[in-house]
Amino acid sequence: MPMTETRDELLGNRETLAERIADHLAADIISQNIRPGEQLVETELATRLKTSRAPIRDAFHLLELKGFVEVIPRKGAFVRKFTAKEIDDVYQVRAALEDLVCQLAIPQLSAENLQRLEAALSEMKEALYLQDVKSYFQGNLLFHQVFLDAANNEVLKEVYSRLGRPLTGLRMMSLSMSNSLAESFLEHTKILKAVKKKDVVLARKLFEAHTLRALEKLRSLVSGEEPGR
């Protein structure tokens, strides 16, 4: 397994050991150094990091919550595979929810909301320049969170968040694909421009296009081909 950090190096961060192990495994999964379906061997990682198996198990749990791995009782942890049908099902519902979020949120956006959107977009721009997928993804989450907060519907927020959680790993992998960060940043820039004009119709169209492109990227990951080929 490509992860080479020592236990001491991992503990040199304020995050817990389990979080650091999870982060490094996630990075290897995103870069596809660890492939879908591959098993993560608890004893092997514990030996390599000179730690007990408890933080390894905790790391697997964190990765499972984000959809990176699947823990199968009595068999172990495996890098999760998704089918095209699973992805299509999620994004069919996600697209409908995003449209509802857009309709509810845009008329309610305050000056503070717009500042938060600008800040998130600025974070994404810096991450794009650095080609830092993890930081870009965090900025992307913050951007969409502004709309969820402005929509002021707790049920909608919970359903939307729960729906996207299992695909976190796959979505981060898709951002590592050719031109994905640049395409995503351009889409978010256009959305913000429409939002500033309070143009709900245009913003809904842009959100829909953004979701469809993301879906295409995810489908291509499952098929093993770049989009458009």
C-alpha cells in the first residue's frame, strides 16, 4: 500500500491518529493507488504504523461514512465500488433537491450569504491554482452549504446532506480527473453571477447543468473512461 508516513509523523498533526490515517488512505484511493474493490488489511496497516488496530478500525469507520470504503462483517474493509445505476439513482434525487434548494434560497440570500459565497469561491480558486482536490472539495461544500442554510428547511438540509455523504469519495475522485477542477470552478462562478442578479431561472439552469456534468464524470469513473471518449 503506498502510504509511507510513520506513526510519529501522523501524530504530529492536531487531528487524531485515526483521522490522519483516514486522510492518507483517502488520498491513495482518490489517486487510485488503491483501486476499487481492493481490501484494506487492518493488521498490515497496524504493523506498518506501529500502532494498535483500534485507530485503524476507527479510520475505516470514518472512510465508510464518506463512502470511500465498505466494511463487510467477518470479511474486512474494501474500497467501495459503485454501479452506474446507484449513481444515477442518487443524482436523479439530488438534482430535484438542488432545484428546490435554489428556488427557496435565492430570494432569501442576504449580504452575509453573498459574502460567504464569495469566500467559498475564493477558497476554491486558490485550491484550483494549487490543484489541491481536498481543499477544493471543502470550498465546494461551503459554497453549497450557503444555499442550504438560506433555504431554511431543516428536513431538506438533512436529506440533501445524507444523500450526498456516501458518494463523497467518488466525487473527490472525479475532481481529480482531467480539467474537472477548472470546469467546476467556472460553473460555480457563473452560478454566483446569476445569484447576485437574483435570477432564479438562470441559476436553476446552471445548477442543473452543473449536476449533469458531475454525473457524467461519476459515470465515467465507474466505466473507467474519460467523459467524451
